[in-house]
Amino acid sequence: MTHVVVTGANGFVGRVLVDRLLAEGLGGARVERLSLMDLAFAAPPADPRVVHCAGSIADAAVRAQAGAQPVDAVFHLASIPGGAAEKNYELGRAINLDATLGLLEDQRGQPTPPRFVFASTVAVYGERLPAEMSEATLPAPALSYGAHKLAGELLVADASRRGWVQGVSLRLPGVVARPGDGAGMMSAFMSQLFWKLAAGEPITVPVSPAGVAWWISVGACVDNLLHAATVDPARLNARRSYQMPVLRLTVAEVVDALAARFGADRRALVSYRPDPFIERLFASYPPLATPQALALGLRHDGTVDRLVTRAID
């Protein structure tokens, strides 16, 4: 039996991951039971293999429901994003840090250590970035969100050392294109740009057109999550942590690609009102070399046009 647990399963990345697991399985094996954890679900499961575990992952009873049968793999995506975690420190810590430790400790009694894929973030690097970055660049979080995620990486590595899990952490860049208004996310403009221009609606972007960000489509992101859950643990580095490869693009380059897809008139729909804080955190990214991640088999979208296609479609 292949039993997979997904936290944050009703979120943007989670929904795409769940669809892929049901359609393709994991590592060539069919998923027989898929326990999904999130605060709430809009409708009953459409697939008999799915079990909805509604409630906070900070609640041990909700986690126990998800782990009621032996677990083969865990994808831990649930989080309180940066802006929301800054406004509510207690909630951010409870979900981003304490619940991560609780979820890892829950795996101690499994018959076989499950694969554990932790969605970390580029927020671990903070806002004072060097002119060039590599996998050796030291983290320096500027938000509690980034600090808690970095601590989560250490917890995953320690739980792996103890034999509770076979874990790996992936630092996610800006994943596009998230639907909705991105409440609580200071990087929401990155996804809203796609949906607004696709719909022919105006948008004011809180960074300059020359602002440079790291981008990945939700499709490529899920490719990497699934791959990380099946890679030979002997190939993992000692930190068990990897930066997802990224496309480094200016906002103007993304606008140009969207205009090529939806019409040249889309450029006129974009206005710019740079916020210095958001520009520093989300639009001042230097070149990033990720040879370890590439050697492990992780990939970005390849081109800006493919980024647009996979983000929208």
C-alpha cells in the first residue's frame, strides 16, 4: 500500500500536487490512500482513495487522523505566509515551526521511515543578498516566516538523522500563477500579473519594471516535489536541503511574454508604483547558481514562454 499525506492540500500548490498523485502515483506506484490536511474542504472527496482531515495541522488529533494508517510519504506544504506571519507571530510560529516539529515527531512510530518533503522558501535568504548567489550562500532571514522555515529545514535534517523520516527540504521561489488576491502574501503581485493580463484587466505592480525576481510555474514546482520524494536518499547532501532552480527574470520580461501570449495591448494595462520594502524582498534577486539541485534532477521551466504556458494552463 502507498499512503501519502499532504498538508496544505487545499492550497494552490497542494491542489496541483494532489491531482498529480491521483493521476500518476508516486515513483511508479499507485497511491492507494491519500490523506489530505487543510483547514477546510469545499466538497466531499471525488476519489474514494482520498481522506479529508479538516482542521489545523497544529492540532495533534487532526494529524493523528491523517496518520491513522502507516504512511509512506509526507508532503508538508502548509504554512502561514510571510506578511500574515509578521502580523500574527503566535499563529506563524504555531503553524510554520511547532506543527512542523509535531508532524516530524508523529512519524517516529512508522514501520518504515516515510519520505518527507518539506516546502521551504527563498525567504530564508533575507533582503541583504550578495551580488551573486549559490547553494553555499548563508541564509539570513528578514521575516519570522523565513526564520521558521529555516528552522524547519534543520528539524527535517535532524529527524532524518534520527531515522524518523527520509527527509528533504526544497526552497521554493515565487510560484506562479496563484489564483485569488494572495491575501497575506507580499509577493502576490507575481501571480496577479498573470491573471490580470490574461483577463485584460489593469494592475498596479508594487515594484519597478526592472525589478528582478526568481520564478517557477506551479507545474515545474510540483515536478520537483514529486522527484524529491523518490530520489535515492544516498544522493542527498548532508543538509538535506536544496534550492529549487529558478528562472531569473525582470517584471518587464514577464510582461513582454504575457503580451506575446495575450496581445500587445496588455503592456498598457500595467502601471508601476514601487514599494521600497517589497522591491528589496521580492524584486532584487541576483543570479543564482544551483548545480547541486540540477545534479539531483530538479529543474526550472527553461524559458519565460514555457513559464507563462505552465503557469496559466
